Amino acid sequence: MNSREKLIIIQHVNLSASYRKCRFLFLIWMFLLPLVSWGQGDLLVTPRRVVFEGNKQREEIILANMGQDTAAYSISFLQYRMTDDGAFEEITEPQPGELFADRYLRFFPRSVTLAPDESQVLRMQVRRLPNMAEGEYRSHLYFRAMPKEKPLGEEDVLPDSTSIGIRLIPIYGVSIPVIIRIGNLSSKVTISDLAVEQKDNQPPVVHLTLNREGNQSVYGDLGIDYMAPGGEKINVGIVRGLAIYTPNSLRRLTMPLNVPEGVDFSTGRLLVRYSSSDETKPEIYAEKEFVFN
């Protein structure tokens, strides 16, 4: 990736809408804007994660310009590999167990120009082929901001004609994963290496590893509750939209805890739970306890 580009990987909001709902969704975005940021460079994208499985053939992605200036974006596919700590690395060739989805996907338009407070629908369709191998295919749909071109005659003028000037223009991008699932896929998750680090005058930190088995990625929320000796339960940490993509078998996580006043971490226990983000299909993937001695 060009060193001038800044990329944000964003992963999931389970929301689909037709063109007739754009205006309604845009009003919802305006209401939620102080609470959540879904984009970069004033571009908001929903859903933030697309999965084609079963008989699903189409998806509609809504783009909205929340900025004060007209913005243009080119749209293409990129390939990424997730590291064990959750970062992403751009790749061009798959390793064993990695399957790219872009060749089986169509989308339109290939570029958009959005005025302030304007939204537009991007339509995507999957093309499943009879000879596709069983597994999970993944590519990332990339929305790259296109720099504004100045009209002729408005070139920058250097204050000193004998000097050399360098002008850096940041190019922003937003990427969402697009997944195609073929066949009877499954996954299993366990939690290991659970430990709590406590230092003077610093919030306690939880270290853990999520272990994935199977041929399907997992995506969900990780919540940590403090269970007091008297039975009271207090949430002390949560990470939403936590994924482990194939072919990765683990993800390491370090998480600072929010300890309310009066909570004593010398007794009681922590309940760590990794569960589905889909409220319509609640599922606990894995859970583990840490007991304070």
C-alpha cells in the first residue's frame, strides 16, 4: 500500500437496506454520530461486514458523506491477512487455507461522488460456481478517497523560488470484509493463557488467547464481568467486533479493565465470555473464569 495512504479495517454491522430507505438511515446516522464512528475522512459505510452464505445472493451497501465538502471515492478489492494480534497485512498471494472472494463478486458502481449529507447504494452480487471448493472465501472491499484536483491556474506558489517544496496529501481509505461460505462449515473457540496483570496506580490488564478450530471464521464480542464474593456482577470490560479469520488459529489480546470505585480485585473472580454479536441468534462461543486468590 502507498505509504501516504491511511487505511482503516472495519468489521460488522448487521444491517441491510434498500435505496428507498437511504434517507431514513441517513437520519439515523445523524442521530448516532456522536456515539459511534463507522468511517474515515467523513465516509460512513454500512454494513461493515458482508457474509454470503446459504441462498443469499445479493447485498446492498450504503455509503454516506457526513462531511462538509463533496468527496469522491474509487472502489476496488484488496487482500488482507490477519496477524495473531488482530492487525492486517496486505497480501497478493494466498497461503494454504486462504481463499480470495473477489473473483466471485460483482458490484456497481465502481466509484462514487457524494455531496455533503448525501448517501448512495452500492449493489453487490455473488457468483457461485459449480466447481468452487468447500471453504470460506474472503476479500476486502476498499473505498479509496480520490484527491481533489485544483483548476488550472490555481497551482501552489512557493514563497521562495529557489527552494524545493514537498506537499504531502493524505489519502484515506475504508475497507470492509466480504465473505463467501461454501459447504458445511463450522468452528470452535476456546480461551487459554488467561492472566491478570496488576501494577500500582495503573488499571489492571487482562491477557488471553482465543483459539479457533475448524474451517469457518468467528466474529463476536468479548465481555469481562467481575463476580464479587457476594454474588454481584459488574462489567469491567468489553471489546465489540472481535474476529478471527481463516486460516488463523488464534488471536492474542491484551485488554485494560475499567474498575469501578470500591471494587477489590484481591477477591472474587472474573468471567470472560466470547459470544455472538447477533442479538437475533445469541450464542456463547467460549467462556473462562479467573479466580483471585
